[in-house]
Amino acid sequence: MTEKLQSAFKKLTGKGKLSESDVKEAMRDVRMALLEADVNYAVVKEFVNKVTEKAIGQGVLESLTPGQQVIKIVNEQLIELMGSSQSKIKWASAPPTVIMMVGLQGSGKTTTSAKLAGYLAKQGKNPLLVACDIYRPAAVKQLQIVGQKVNIPVFSLEGANPVAISQQALEYAKKHSNDVVILDTAGRLHIDDEMMQELEDIKSSVHPDEILLVVDAMTGQDAVNVAKNFNERLAIDGVVLTKLDGDTRGGAALSVKAVTGKPIKFVGMGEKLDDLEPFHPDRIASRILGMGDVLTLIEKAQAAVDEKKAMELENKLRNQQFTLEDFLDQLHEIKKMGPLSQIMDMLPGINAKKMGKIQVDDKELGRIEAIINSMTKQERREPAIINGSRRRRIAKGSGTTIQEVNRLLKQFEETKRLMRQFTSMEKSGRRGMLKLPF
């Protein structure tokens, strides 16, 4: 979708002056891009009409940068379409806050429940996961495993029905100071009355503060239909879109709010248990238009980077003592932030799929790590001593080729050279500042 939208806007920004026909032609491309991304037809029609109406105003067509003005309008309409601002969890006036997770089987509900619990724990909460799915084989065990991985306790009750489990979990949470209770309810392969009745019984029994519907973004328009049906029966409070990082066309993210009136609250951006992000409409709109998402990138960096190591690295850079061991440390910090393609997508003006000579390949990071780990301590600290025979040994030990070893050493030297340039620029900048009369 990003590629097709950028292609449509390129026609506009390349012109000094726009006519109504230019705008309408670009909007036809936008319409096709959205429909191919599986955005709901009615949503697309209304969206394009709104953008066209605003874009053909005299203030836009007669401005100095009409193309940029149209993109600005599209960006604003995308944000409005997805909910204008971030929608947060509603907390109970008296704990515990009860969050009921619902959805179809296979949507990632159990894993998402654990992800949400882990996310809230990092925010200072004390969550309790509750196993209410007593039908799917090993569902309780799965929740216990993922709960253990994020260090969150799991409440289960053998032989009890989901309503009783929910009620007793609430009492347990009050006694054990759990301020958030997350109910992992049962799903089905399709929506049926039996499942919905059970969910309605749980709702009327424990009165959840939040009902979050988990839907698989890869199902496209079906995800929106599922959201509509669940909302009609349960009056959901929000949606969690999973697998937004996969081979998805993204249409669900643009359609859910418009069709159901309910906001997307979180998005799953990977398989790891910390790959859950709050949904920011403005940031997602920026990513869709290829303008990056610097705020999320900064947040990821702050969460991943060890401040003490960062200070040590800064000192080494200033004193030009940067080694391959430091290079490896930085590699580990980058890997904590998530897949490289996601990181690159957050940088303004960069499309990870069309980066030409720059290859975005997470496997490459693994190869670099293997090569450095195959070196001796002395070789990591003094790469200049790595001669032909050492290169052959390193290549053999890392399962790579001599050419790959050579390429890494060349990249390392290039990185050091760039860092020396930045350091010298900073020093000269500081000297210049001392000469200023104010």
C-alpha cells in the first residue's frame, strides 16, 4: 500500500501547479491502492471523496507546494479514519481492572493476552492471567507457558465452567493484590450462538472494564466482519490487531474503526512476547505514507539500550577505541529492537522493500555475529592483525566464506571512519561555539 500511495503522490509532487484533473487522477490511484489493501469499499469511497473535496479547494491548488498540501490532507484523513488519537485502557475506579479478551480460534488471543500482561507489568501493574478456555486441547497449558515466559501468574480451575473460573479469579486477584485481571476466553473457528452466549454470561457475571477483540490482520476484510459481529453481540471496547508485521495488506487497520466505531488499542508486530505496541493512529498513518515513525523508534531504542553501555561506547568513540567487540555489542542492542525491516520502515523516507543496494536482511546480522564470535579476543580488538590464514580460519569456524569475512572487516573500517568524522565534527563545532560572542 505504501509503495502504491507513494507512486500516486510522486505524480503530484513532481508538478509545480496542480489542476482538478491532476488531483482526481491521483485519487483514482489512491482508491485502487486502498482497495487492493483490502480496505472496506464504503470506507474507501468516503475517504477518497473527503480528500478530493478538500484537495481541489483553491487554497491548495494555488499554494506554492500543492502536492505536499494534498499529502498533508491524506495524512490528516488517515489519522481521522483510524481514530484521531491513541485510545487507552479504561482503568477501574477500584482495582482490579478486568480485561476480557475475546476472538476466534487462531487469532492469537492466548499469546496476545500474555503480551498484554507483560506490557502492563512494565507499566508498573501487577496482572493476573486467567485461563477461561476449557475446550481447546492444551489451551490452559499454553497460557501457563507464555505466562511463565513473561513472569505473570496464571489462574486456572480444573472442572469449573468459564463463568465460575472468572468469578473465583476475581476473588483471588483481590486477595493477592493483582490490580489487573486478564481473561483469556474460548474462541471457535467461526462465530456461533453457543460461544457468544458463554461470553455474554462471563460479561454479565464479572462486568469487565474492557472487552478487547483480538483479530488477525492477515485475514483482511474478514477481520472487519468479525469485529462487526462481536461488537453487535458484546459491545466491545476496542480491538487488538495481530500479525500486522506479516504478509498483510493492512486494510483491516484502516477499516475497523470506521465500520465498528471501536478503536484499535494495540497491534501485534511480531512473534516475540514483547512485540505488542499501543496503536497510535498518527504514527501508523505516517508509516503508511512512507514518512517513518521516529517516535516509536525512539521508544524502542530507549527500551532496548543499556544506558551504562551507551556511555561506555560514547567514551570509546571519543577516544577512537571502538573495536569489533563493541561492534558486536551494538549488534545485540539492535536485535533487541526487533527485525531490521521494521526499524528501517520507521525511518522517514525509507522503504525497506525498495532500498536498492542496501540489503535489509536479519540473517546477515546472524552471519556477522558468527564471524566475530569465531575470532580470538586479540583479533576482535586488533582487526589489523587478521591476515589471509586467519581469515580462512574465521570463515571456516563461522560457516561463512572468506569474501563475507572481508566484507565485514571492510564495513567495520568504514564504520570507524564515519565515527571519526562525526567525532571531529563535534569537536570542531564545540570550538566554534566558544568563539561566539553570546
